[in-house]
Amino acid sequence: MSDLRPVAFYAPLKSPDHPSPSGDRTMARLLMKALAKAGYGPMLASELRTLDKAGDPAAQERLKRESQDIASRLIAHYRALPEQSRPGLWFTYHVYYKAPDWIGPRVADALGIPYVIAEGSRAAKRAGGRWALAHEGAEAALDRADSIFVMTAQDREALELAQAPGQILADLPPFLDVEEWRLDERLVDAPGGDGPRLLTVAMMRQGDKLASYRILAASLERVRHLPWVLDIVGDGDAREEVSRLFAPFGGRIQFHGQVENRTELRMIYECADLFVWPAVNEAYGMVLLEAQLFGCPVVAGSYGGVASVVKQHETGLLCQAGDSAAFAEAVSALLTNPDRRNQFGTAARDFVTRERDLDRAAFRLHTVLAPLLAAAGE
């Protein structure tokens, strides 16, 4: 596949080179790796972030103008390149009403190349109101896409209802690069004497993350009578509020701060017996896959696409979204049943290594992209 033209890659929600860690940044990086493994040399086309959390029409108008300027410059730049060095396809990761793509469709149209989206979400109820302009941009990009890779079952329903003629909807469930984690040997032995080790890995931000931490603290209060300790990995502007939430548990809580060193994070995962995260409004949760890779079963809230990364009653337990009592009940069920917990853990590791690895993602990408590129003249 060495004679293939490169693929232009763009992530309007968060660039793969963004300094702040998150699941979106992780998946953007993984998609670039999967594209490379599939034989398509991805090149980052732009780092412009079109995210508007507040619903500010003026900010959306500014971002649209900036996007159009970047598109014009890219078109001129690509046209000046030898044909074989120009992108043969544009690939955008994560388009929705708060983070539209105003660049990719225009460049794809100008160059006459396929336009593809991974993780596109439609939200008809946002057609009016504060995000109207961004919603319009997102919908236009989704309509223009030759193919949309669907990453969760939750997104598929709306995408099918508005599917453009000839548009391909292809499943691409969230995945990991298992080799990044070097599973050939265990780094640590599980510590003993403190009871089962619970783990959560999440940034400490206002909004949904803090809401999840609140549910987690309320749930653990209900299982205070059981033996357990909790490791928390994460940091952010809500750190003080999170610290106050868990202060009543004293020495049962260990804060690790933000951990970006993969070896250190792997050691923490390997020590965990149960991953716990209420997952308020999570798209799916990359950390849920990471925990399962290390044989750690999951208790999570059944928000968004979480059910696409945790197999209910096989690799973990999914609870009614936002219900701290149900969450506590699920945690208790696995804390008090180590055999079931171990069974889930074994299934969790098998699930990730056999179904959610980079090779399978690369194969899925190639299966869809190869015909598009062939039809475009590759």
C-alpha cells in the first residue's frame, strides 16, 4: 500500500497534539495509528479546535470564519503539491453540534476526494437556540460524509434516520493499542491487607466529571461498612471539590494526581480489583477499556455509549444512569463476591485483547476506505 496517497486527519473537538489529556485526545491518536497500520499515512491537517461549550453564537461565527480561512489555505497548499503527495481522503474524528467541521467538507469538495467521519453524532433538538450555527455546520458535515464510522449504538439510531443517499455507515467500536501497554510481563503484584482496591481514573473538571465524582462518593458512603480502598487518578480545576467529597473516608482514599506516564498508570491498573465510575454523559469512556485490558471488571453508569465498551453481566455491571443507590448495590455485589469479580476480570481482558485491538480497527478502516479511494481514482 506504499503507493497510496496520504490521508488528511482532523479532530475539531480536540487535536491529538492537544496538551490536556482526555479520552478524545486518546482516540484521536489511536485513529491516526490505526490509519497508519491500515496503510494510509495520516497527516494532521489542522489543530483548530471548534469546541464551543457555552453556546456563544459570536464564538461560533468566529470559529467558522477561521475554519474557512484555514480551508482556503489548505486547498492552495495541497494543490501546489505533486498529485501523489496530496491527500487522497479527508478523515475527521468526532463531529457534533458543539464541535463542527467547517474545514474538511470544503477541502474534500475542492480536491475531489472522499470525506469520512468517525464518531459523528446528530442532535435534531439543537437546530435552534444557542448552538444553531454550530449545529448547522455539524449537520452539513455529516450530510456530506461519504462514510461515517459509528462508534456506539447510541449514535447509530440518529445517523440512520438522517442517512444521506449512498452514505456508508460502518461500525468501528472503541479500541486500544494493546501493544502500547506491554502486557508480556506483570509489573507488580497486587497489594494485600487493605481489602479490595477500587480505582477511578478521570479528570477533575466542573460539570459532568464532578457530577460523576459526587455520585461515586455518595455510593461509597452506602458501602462504607465493607472493606475497600479507593485509588483516584486525575487532576483539574475541580480538585478541591473532589477532595472535599472524599475527605470523610480518610485513609481509605489515595489521590495519585494526573498520571501520564504509561508505566506508572499500568502499575495502578494492575493493582486494581474493580474499576468504578458513574460516567455521567460519557461518550463511552476509554479508561473503561483500559481497566478491562488489565483484567479489572467495571461498575459504571449506563450513559451514552458506555454499553459499547462494557459487556453487561460479562465484563462488568452497568447501573441506572445517575442512581447512586443502584451504583452502590452493584459495587457491593462485586466486592462481596470475589469469584464473580475474577470471572468478570478474565472475560474483560479477553474482550479487549480479542475484540478491541488496533489490528481489528485497522482492518475495519481498510475495509471501508479502500473502495472509497479506489472509486476516487487510487
